[in-house]
Amino acid sequence: MTVSPNPVKSSTYLEAVKHRRTVYGVTDNVSVSDDRIIEIVNEVIQTLPSSWNMQSTRILVTLGKEHKKFWDAVIAAAKPYILEQQSQEDWKRNEDRFQSFRAAYGTISVFEDHTAIEKLHEKFSKFPLTVFEGFAEHSNAMHQITLWTALELEGLGASLQHSHFVPGVEDGIRSAFDIPSTWSVKAEIVFGALSGERPTAPGKEPVSNTVKIFK
Ligand SMILES: Cc1cc2nc3c(=O)[nH]c(=O)nc-3n(C[C@H](O)[C@H](O)[C@H](O)COP(=O)(O)O)c2cc1C
């Protein structure tokens, strides 16, 4: 049997992994085409693994004016809750943050479809549903990091957001983009053109505290 060489070196892959950063303050003046962004999303969802191949991840891509509409929906849904439950200062802080995301070019929202999770649970009902919900979260996070990294390898800046944690925001996104009620959003990846230097990597715990090796 001949062993074919791996098409990509692990060092190349790790360089890509290390390139990804949380980048804020991005703009909508991007030079990457919509087609390329959509191609990345399609390749990622067609490639990433899921528990027993359940494929419960769903993705909403909003670009250009649809991205602005996305953040207008977030702002409209978050404002009454934050003003009522928190304070004017909290709203001002949040509004500035939401407006900085709105100034970007695109948002990729990554959902899980509960229908697909329940379908797999029916097949393996001796395990609790929470097992499959957990696996769905794992697979969803794999999609998130891959999309985030791929966008930055295109020269864009991106950050991972969870604006749907504000009550009412998830429903606002659902109604603005006709999202089925069985889809629940896990994260929003906001991306656009860099407006300055890329940030440097944050410090990490020494591996002696975080890795155990026996050999
Ligand atoms: C699971 C997870 C959730 C995160 N949630 C947010 C978030 O809601 N908003 C945000 O601005 N950054 C968020 N981040 C970004 C982290 O703060 C950031 O990844 C971390 O500080 C390390 O910086 P780096 O991304 O440049 O490596 C999140 C990151 C992870 C992995």
C-alpha cells in the first residue's frame, strides 16, 4: 500500500490557528467578495464534524445592508430590556458596542436546530437528550472557530459575539430573518476590514499548569 503525503503540513495548519485573533473596530470597506465569504461558509458547513454526523448546525449569513439590518434588529430588541432592567449608562455602553458591530461588513450567526438533535436522540433514546445537546454545542463551536479563522486568513478582522444573551434579542433576529423557532443561536461572528494593527496574542498560562504528559 502506498501512503499518500498529507496535502497540508500540521505546521501550516497551526500557523493558521495562531493567526486568528479577536479584532474589534472593523469597517465595512472590505475587499473580499461576497461570493468568497459564502464559499467559505458553505465549505465549512459541508466539512465540519458532528456527533454521529447529526448535522444540527445552521448558519445565517448577513452581508452589507442585511448586516446593518441585523444589528438594527439587535438594537431595537435590546434597548427596551436594558433601559427597563438596567440603566441609561448601561444602554449607552451597549449601544456604542452594538453600533461598532453595525459598522462592520458582515455577521455570521451560528445556530443549532433542535429538530436534528431530537431526531438523533430518538435513535439513541437510552441516552439523555442533554448528551446530544452537549454534542451539538461542541460541533457548533467547531464551526465557529473554523469560520472565524478562515475569515481572518482572508485578511479580515473578526470577533465572536453573544449579543443574543440580552432577552428579546434572539426573537428579534428570528423575526427579522425568518428563522425557524427550532433554531437557537449560539454565537455571532462579526467581521470586516481592519482599521488598524492586528492585536497581539494575549498571555497564556504556562503549559506546565494546563497540560499533563505521560510517556
Ligand atoms: C467561547 C468564547 C466566547 C466569547 N465571547 C465573546 C463575546 O461575547 N464578546 C467578545 O467581544 N469576545 C468574546 N470572546 C473572545 C475572547 O474574549 C477572546 O477570544 C480572548 O480574550 C482571547 O483573545 P483572542 O481571541 O485574540 O485569542 C469569546 C471567546 C470564546 C472562545
